[in-house]
Amino acid sequence: MSYKAEFGLRGHDISCVSLEDMAEKASEIGITRVQLAMRKTMADIKWQNGMFSFGFADYIKRTLDKKGISVPVLSSYINLTEMTKAQEDQFIDTLKFANVIGAGMVGSETGNILLEGFERHSEEAYHRVVNNVRRLADVAEKLGVMIGIEPVCVHTICSVEMLKRLIDDVNSPNICVIFDLVNILTAENFKDYKDIIKNAFELFGDRISAIHLKDVKLDDGKLVRTTPGEGDIDYNFYFNLIKEKKPHLDIILDELPSSLYKEVTEKLQLVWDKA
């Protein structure tokens, strides 16, 4: 399938000054897809819960529209395992913003139980996540907005199998997946990373709505982060699967400095074209 990939970037990897500054710099670089964490990118605003209004959300949308920027993911950085009332309100606020902005989803990792002595991968931790995500999913369904869950090896939802279990137990059509391969890799399972990718697409490929693209090297028994395209991940294999299974899937270069965007995406596009 021949089409040009549109690699997105996180807004706060472009600028944390203001929305206008981020949009201007993104436009200069040539970025048209941005994962937006409003509270991180729009540092000129003293954020608090309850700030949502149609006017505020429409201002964000109009500012981005002027620069041809769309938002595949709105981020809400909360601990879904130990979600406080304030965090729940923050997430619901973000769901409301997403509804007006036209964001593809509101994304979050699941976090952990923070109290000493609790096992992060315990059944108690898992059921806390289920109950919290189910409440948020009820709101998302009413608003017509998606919630994107991202598994992380050191969090409660730590693997593709655990994420599949969560999806089944929450049982909401408004739950989708932000798949970040590197976040679930360890030195022990790295050798199986292609099987992990294939398993993810088999278990919940219909739910994958965005991926975070990173790279790693296995160095002396340890995983070391590298610039995308310079590590040991076989992007030809990865891109071929994406093009076959999920055409035009949003690909976010997670944690990449904006200064490297042009150089990295030019190299990745060459790999993409051959995949």
C-alpha cells in the first residue's frame, strides 16, 4: 500500500510556552498531527478542574486549524489505578474538550498502587483499574469520545494479555488502544518483540487507534533507548504489518525532540516506502 506516512509528535516536545507558540513551531517544522497534553503544552494557563467550556475548546480547535494541525490524541496524565476524585474530574474535563476539539481519543497509562507493600500486578490493583476505567467509559460513551489505554511493563496493565483482559472486562465500545511496543519491552522479552507485536494485533488489533514509535538497543543485557531507526527494532517488519492491518494509523514519535523531527521522519519514510 503506497501512501505517505504522517508522523506526529507530542505538543510538549515542540513547545511548552503556549498553544500559539506550539502551533507556530509545529507548522514551521511541517508537523500536522499532534498529541496534545493541554496542561503541559499550554503552560501560560493556570490549570484547574472545571475550566472546560465550548468557547475554550473552540479556541483550541481554531488555533490549531489555522496551522492545519489535528489532534489524534488528547493526553490526560492520571493514575488510573489510584484515581482520586480530582483526577477523575480532570479526565472527564478532558473528555469534554476532546468532544469539541475533534480529538481521536483521550489517552492515559494505568499507573500503579503507590502504597508500600502492594504488588503492582496484583488482582486488587487490576480490579481497581477495571472499576475506574468502567466509570470513565460510561462518561465517554455518553459524550461519544474514545478512551485510549496504553500498557506499560511497570504499571498495573503491563502486557498485551493484561490489556486484552481489561478490554473484555470493561466491555465498552469506547475503549481503544495506544500501542507503545517499547513501553512493554524488557531485557527478558525483547527477543520476542515481533511475536508481541503480532499478538497485540491479533488480540485487539481492531482497538488500536494510535501507536507510539520508539526504538531501543539491547546492550550488555540492558535495553537502551535510541533515536527511532537507530536501534534494534525492525521497522520494516513493523511498518509492513501496520500498512496491511491498520492503514493510515496515527504514528506518534513519542519523546522525540522536535529538533530531530525532520531528520528522523525522512529516514523513517524511506523505510515506510519499502515496507
